[in-house]
Amino acid sequence: MSSFGSQIILLPDRQLAFALMVNRIAGMQRLVKTILDQILDAPKERMTPGTTQPEQMWWTYYTGIYVGPRVGMAEVKVEEEQFVLILNVQRIPLFAHTKTVYFGYWPGSDVWVSVGFLLNEQTPEPVRYIMIDERPCERFAASVSSPSDPASWTRFTGTYQEKGGNHETISISLENQQLHIQLHDNDGNVVEGVCLPLDEVRFAWQQGMITFAIAEDGTVPSLTALGVYLFERV
């Protein structure tokens, strides 16, 4: 198994916040799990979660941009009265399962994704944490429209190898002012994607988040994937 999928990872500077958050979301996780409980052990592709009428009054507290180390970037928005999840580059219409749990289907498939919102009904305010398929994400306050100059991303390009006993590699290239990533895992699989900038050194893609390390001389000796896996330039 690829080391990318071997454990739950949290960004180092958010570990305490996420630890507190995980303790608070037990109820929300139970709601997410009810989707699975309804269908027992049927393959996820054939599952049909139950739907309910959405309580649109809460949508204003749900909408926004969220990031998670194992998710990447997720934007929740309303488009022409349709509740929508933009998960990295995929648009997924959402349907209400309960007041705080929604689900949608990956484009062109029967595989669904669940989204749970940690809502405080007593003192309503924009939701800070959500769970996407039980992976935590936190609201992202900064603008991601144009956080840095793509010309500066050339220093990120190259090949990086995971430090330690694993031999996974990540290749970064710059094409048409977009940063592209190619992951070669230990099982011989290759996963490719486009990196979405979060700030000067952090990017999101379909497998999660990567953070580039900048040395004092401006070079990039390494990157960190999912907040913990260190890949050194080769």
C-alpha cells in the first residue's frame, strides 16, 4: 500500500485545533455514518443514500472555501439554487441527507461523496469545520484567486523522492501557467493532477495538500505531502 494512504495526517500547525475539533464532531460523524448504516455492506458504487428536503436557511453558514491535508481544496457554494461542492477541480451537486449531512456523486459514476457540516445551532455562525468522507477540513479565510505569480513557480519544478524506506516520487512541472503534479507510488501507480495555489508555498490537488520548503538562498530543497511526508529533491 502506498504510504500516502496509510494513516490520517494533520498539518503540524493545526494539530491541536484538529484534535479539539475531532472531539467535538463525534455527533456529526454518526450522522455521516448513518448513510453507510442504511446500506449495510453493499458496495459504495451501488449505495443510494436517502434524501430529505434541504433546509436552505443554513446554507449561508455552510458556503465557503475549506482546505484539508488529505482532501485538498473544497468550495461549497450555491449555483442557481443548487447546493454544490467544488472538490479541487470537480463539480459535485449536493443533496441533503440530513440537515448537516449532504452527499453527491462523482461525475459520470455511481460513487458518492459525503459532506458533513459542524453546525452550532445555538449561536449560528459560518461553519469552521467540515468532513468530506470523514476527512477533516477547515475553513480557509484567505483569497485563492491569485495568491502568487506563476512565474515564481519554476523553482518548484523537478523530481522529489520520499525520505526514508519508501521510494515514492513526486514530479512537478509548469505548463500553461499551471503547476502539474505526478505521483509515482510504491505499487507502480501513477496519479496526475493540477495543483491549485493556496498561498505562496501551499498547493492543493486531488490527493490532498503539498507544501514546498524555501531555503534562505531561494531554492526549494524539499516538499511535504499531507502535512507529514517529506520528499527531498533529487
